[in-house]
Amino acid sequence: MAEVTGRKYELQINPKTNKALIMTRKRVNTNDAFRQFNNNEVDVLLINQSGSTGASAHAIITPKVVKEKVKQRVMIVLQAELDINTEVQKRGRINRTGQIYKPIYDYVNSAIPAEKRLMMMLQKKLKSLDANTTSNQKSSTKILDVPDFLNKYGDRIVAEYLKENLEVNTLLDDPLGLATREVDGAELEDAAHRVSGRVAVLSTAMQQDFYNEISNRYNEYVEYLKQIGEYDLEVEAMDLQTETQSSRAVIVGKGGTSEFGDDSILETVMANVLKKPFSRQELNNLLVESLQGKEGRELQKEVKLEYEGYMGEQLNHEVAENVSYYEDLIHKIPQEKKIQKLVEKGASEEAQEVIKARTNELHKAMADSEEKIKRSFNNRRQYLESIFSSFYVGRNLNYPVNSYDGGQELAPAVFLGFIIDRKKKNPYAPSSMRLRFALASSNKYIAIPASYAQDVRAIIGASVGLPHLDKESLLAKWEASIKESTVDRKIRHIITGNVLQAFSAFKGKLVSYTTIDGGIKKGILMPEYWEPKNDVQQKTVVPISRAMKIIRSLTIGSSITTKNGVSIFRQPGKFKLVVSAARSKGGDTYLDPDLLNIVDRNNFEKISDRMTASVDENRIDEFVQVLQEKFNDSVSLSPPQYELIKGEIPKREPRAKPIMVMLPKQSQSQMEQLELEALALELELELLNFAA
């Protein structure tokens, strides 16, 4: 074994006495250690950060090692580096160009479940590094692939888990504050990271339950989001083979040489339909499988009875546990320190009074706790009973699909049954149950966790008034409904160009897709039923500094409003500025010192629920420039307004690609050299002209 660690000392052990001397360690030069390893003179190379850069240890032929003697490299990582760059550099020692065998990486961790978090954090860092260097988060997946829920979806899953497992939440000291109040989505940021950091204090059995349950729920949630096209943590590759029908800029970029200065383009394309709804025969087979020879209503009654029996048992169990807990506390009252001190002082009567008061206090706490348990059970029971009453196998339904402008499209659907894993600790917890639907659209099939009450209630609401259909009528209606979706290609809408700029304004799926001519593009694929209506269809968003001509051309009394809510009204000789008085909405504007230096009297005045100020028409350019530079503000322009300034918006300048000319060798003739030199000069002149 050779070592590259930078250690100065070693222990020299005496096997007879089992004692050791601290000795100065003979250090081997880094290059010598790597050379010995590459020449098979040592079998193992022990390195830390000291050996993470510089030398190489990949599987290659050396003057002392022939091809048949070259060994495959295996790196066993006992502790990952905190700096992900150092970790990747360290791994790179055995993974180099020219190697004969690809290396193997083994990350070693103990059987303690909490150590999974360390692997998740390492994977999170690797994803970030991969995205920055290769625009692909999955580059390192083959090396390290662990369930990773340290993201916004995991935050929601972890919060739901703690709400349903109050014992775990209490042991972790309520890290999200769920015991005292409802927590909104904004407050759940980094919830998975915070909670998993405390899980190590639990027993290993509870740790294992936590990670198994969270991983299962997370995977189910991600699968659901992918089914409805709302999973946006990774770019999905899709063979759409798009053919562009029309395109227009919806958000104008800032220009410059960077890709981030490009426009965001809305493309209407003809694309492949990758998923088609179940055929009539396939749906019939699914219904037969789910019904198992029974009627849908009959199965519905069985599930409801089973659920009611289970909930009754659980309620009795929790009430009994609650009584046992408080009776134990009551039994131990005489042993409490306060009462023991009174007994020691001889104040037995006072001690009896304290015991009586304490007993009454615990009886009241027991009753309150029991009431809380029953109330919690009743709330959960009401919701789940409404689900069991609303859905039965074969029910004719409408599935609402949200469109961009807030409206809804209704896709015909059929309920296929519940997924209830009775092996789970709490099989009837809303997050453990899923509802299965067949959809007469390209989504085809969706399994929704029962905990997503808003989605489930939306289906119930959209299906009110639909008649019950027997099986044959249901299949006939289904066959008629799927005709439109059972096509090979259909019109879709994709946002391309500057995708990052458009991501906050357009809710869709990030995709890398193929084009009809064999190319590959990235964009935001809008939902199947989405149509560019109203503002999206008619207006174009441009940086406010580009709209200066429009602002100056406003007629007296007319106005324009920016994305950040700044309304600019034209008045004789000046402009009136109006923003919301709420600090969360308009505070950044009316408190900004640079803007206050520009407006009249250096102040915004409050009128009702608005803050107003005036600015001289000669200084409106300065005001707009601050809005652009400090707040990245923008405005939506109508087609005539956009046409007015369209020609004045500079487009991104393409980067000049270097042209390499191979110069001739000395053996070539003088004429060939002159011809090549002349060609090089022509190319150089063309390049200069292009740059000019």
C-alpha cells in the first residue's frame, strides 16, 4: 500500500504489549506513490484531499505493465468531500482519457438510516455541478443514485408525514411548527432538509420507517406530477418531431451577446402524440380486473365498511393509549419533585392539596387530549367518507384540466378503483391511498394520492350531475370520446428561445425535444389543452427601457402599467406615478432612494390605498432606466405598439466562431503555400467584415 495523505506521524505497534510509539512517518513523494500504483508495485493507494489533483491512477499500459497485466481501478470512498469540486477531482484520478477499463466507485456508509441524508446531500451537489458544467443533471446518476427528496416536492411530503405522525413530530421538537398552526407553502422551503437533519435522534427503526415512507410517497408524487405534466425539476426528453406552424416573440430579451438576452418565442407546432388513451377493449379489461366479478356499488360498500371498522379500532387504540399515558402520570404525581419537597418539610396537608390540584389538572388534560384525538379522527373520516361515497369502479366522470387563462377544460374519465396497501402502518392515511382514473386524453392514466384534496374535490365538483351509466353505455361513450385524442399528431404550443426568462410566466413542462428535420431543441411544453388567449395571444412583453418611445407617446390621460405594478399616467408636462401602498407590493418602488431622487419633491404621497408621485417629462427616461436596471421591470405591448418599436430593438449579436486554417508542411511546393496563404487572408478578411 502507498499513501498520499500529508500525514506527518504514524503509530508503530508492538504486538507483544499492544502498545504503540508515535513515530515520524516516512513520507513518499506524491508522484512516486502514483507511479508505484500504476506499475503494479503496490495494490492499494490511500488518498485524501492531498491526492485529489495532479497525478493520474487510471488503467493504462506503462513501461512496466503490459496490457494483460493492467487492472481495473476501484475507488472506495469512505467520506465524501464537503467541496463537491474536490470530490469530483478526486474521482477523476482513476477516470481519464486513454484508460483500458472504466473505473468502479463504491461509496461506503453504515447501516444507520440517517446516513442516507449525507448521500442525498452529495447527490444534490453533484446535480448542481452537472447542471452547471454539462446542462444535464443526470451525468453522475450511474455513479451515485439514491432517493433524493431534498427539494420543493420533498418539502411538501415531509410536512404531510409529520402531520400524520404526531409522535415523530414531537420527538423531533416540531421542526416546522405544525403543532401550533397551519404552515403555508412559502414557509415549507427547505422543510425536508431541516427535518432530515433531526431524524438522526430517532431510533434506527424509526429512522428506517421515516426514510422508507418518505421515499415511497415522494416517488408516487413525482410519478403523479409527471402524469399531469407538472414535474419541473428535470428536463424530459421527448421524441415530438415538431414541425413549426407559426412563431412570435412573447417576451423580448435585453439583447447583447449572451443567450440570456434572447427573446422568448411562442411556437405553434405540429407534434407527435406520444401517449394515447386506452382503447374500448383496454378499458373494459381494466374494469373487469378491478371489479373482480362484483358490481361497482357493491365494492364501494365493502370498502366503506372496511374503512369504518379500521377507523373505529384505531380511535379506540389511540384513546386507550392516551388514557394509559395520563394514568401513568397521575400515578407518579407523589414522586414529583415539588411534592417530595413538601413531604420532606412535613407539610403533608399542603402536599395533599397539591396532589389533588395536579390530579384534576391531568384529568382535564386527558379529556382535552381525547377530544382533540376524536376531532382529528372526525375531520379525516369526513373527508375520506366523502371520497368513498363519490367514487366507485366504473363511475362516469369529468377530469378538469386547467388552462393558462384560469379556465378549465373537462376531459371524460372513468374511475378504476382505489389503491390501498393494507401492509402499511396506516393504510387509510390520505397520503397512503391513491385514486385511479382512466382519461380520454393523451394523459391516459392518473393515480392521485388522496391527500391532494384540492385535486380530488375538483374532480368531484366537475362531475356533479353526470348520470350513472351501465357498462355498455360507459364503453360506448368512451369510444366516442377518444376519437379526437387517438391521433398520431396534433397541434401543441412550446416556448423556446430564452426559456429561463419565460419560466416564471408560463407554467409547463421543461423538455428537450426532437424536430422534424432531426434537430434537438429545449423549451417549455405547454399543457395539452392550453391555448394562447387574451394577453398571451395579443401582447408582447418587452423590457421597460425598450418601451420608452411608447411611454413618451402616451396621450394626455392615458397610461401604461409595468409587470411590477407601477402605473405611469401622462399629464401635461409631466407623468404621474401610481403604485400600491402595501409595502409587500409597492414598497420597493416608493422607498427606493434612486427613484425618490428623481420624482418631484423627492417623495411619494399616500392617497387611499395608493402611493403617488409626479416626475417631470424631461426626467422620465431616468426613472424608467432605474426601473430597468434595479427591478428588471417590463411592460406588455399591444401588436400596434410592438410594431412601432420592433425595428428599434437590437437583437443578440452572434458570437464569431474562430476559423482554423491548416498551414502547409515544409515539403509542399511554394505555389501551394502561396495559395493557402492567400486563402487564409481571404478568410480573415471575410471574418473581419462579418464582425464589422
